[in-house]
Amino acid sequence: MDKYHVVQLVKDWYRTRKDDTRDFFLLKNNTIISNDRFINLYKQDPSVNQQVIGYVYVDSTRYLSTFEFPMLVHDYNFPLLYLNKIGYIEQPYIIVTDQWFNMTVISNLKYFIVTYQFQYRLVIELVDLDVVANNLNLPKIVSLVLGPKLLRKNEMILNESSQIENQMLSQKLFGGHTWDDAKRIVYEYFDENKLELSKEVFKISEAYQRVFRPYRIVYNTKTWEPVVF
């Protein structure tokens, strides 16, 4: 299934979904299930982890900057998803509830998909996890942080995961800005109307496309037709 059909599938599912949670999984059979449903299925049949090809995040927002640059909101997701895909199960200090990422490895994960509804518009952005991980230099960062453990033991503690995330965020990949600075600038431009930041936003936008290479469609939620810009 190509990216267009994946996004269409997510849109059609979004229109009829009854689950108001935010985290979902896209399976090879074109069904989308909640995080809780996945955990329950995994406990019954661990092989279900091989059926997952996409991680789907669903939310609404009142921030135009989130609608325009949704991937910038998900800084923590990329290290978590990439590390899990290559075989690392995160072990937090205290497990309060069951979480998929401290239960199993999802090695066939290909897509990260985010959807945000802003007023009467729904944006769906899809990215290829391997492409983004390489553009974020995650393979190199993971090797530097985990060292020999990378080759001998598929587990980590929370502190190591945080180190990887912090190194990723500290890079100036967005028009000469770090991840957090880029997120702040687009917020100030779109949501605080600081129009003097337009040149920086343009540079960030170009870098955003280069880093994430997102496949993006915006739908009118009254007609469910794509919005042409």
C-alpha cells in the first residue's frame, strides 16, 4: 500500500472511529487498533507485533503552528520508535501500566503518521521512519551512546534513551536552529503573530521538508475533500 492509500485509510478510519485515545497501530491487513487493543492482542498472541507497519497518533489542536508543523511536536517519538524498531525494549525505572515499548519489539514498523484537527481542517502527515531516523543522525547517535551494548544486549535504561533524545534535539538541523528553537519560532510566528520571524520560518520550513520528507494531505472536515493550497 503506497503513502496515498495509507493516508486515505487513516482519513476514512478517523471519520468513523469511536475510540477517543490518541495512540494507535496500523496493521498489515489495513486495520487500525488502539494501543490498549494491541497490548491485549500481544498478551494472547505475541506474533501480532510482526503485523504492525505504522504508528498512528491522533489529536486536535488550537495551535496553528502544530497544524503547520506537526512533526515538531513529536520529538520524543522518533528515538523511541527507532530504538524499538532496531531491537531495544526500553526499561523504565517504574512500570506503572503496560506499555508496548517495554513489552515487545516492532521490527516491521515503517510509517509514523500524525493527524491533527484544527478547526474544520484535518491534517495527516506520514513519514518513513527509516528515512527520518537517518536524516536525524539517529544511527550514529545510538552507536555513540550505547557503545558495545549496541552489539550484545537489546535493552536499555531510561537514562540512555534520554541521552539519545537530548543529543538528537541539540543538533541544529532546522535552518541553523535546534529542534526546540525551531518549535518556539514557528509557534511565535503562527500563534503569537510575530511576523518579523517570517525569514526564519521559511528556513525552518525548507529544513522540515528535507528532514522529514512528509507526505501531507489536509482535509475539509465538512466535506472530507482534500484542501488545495
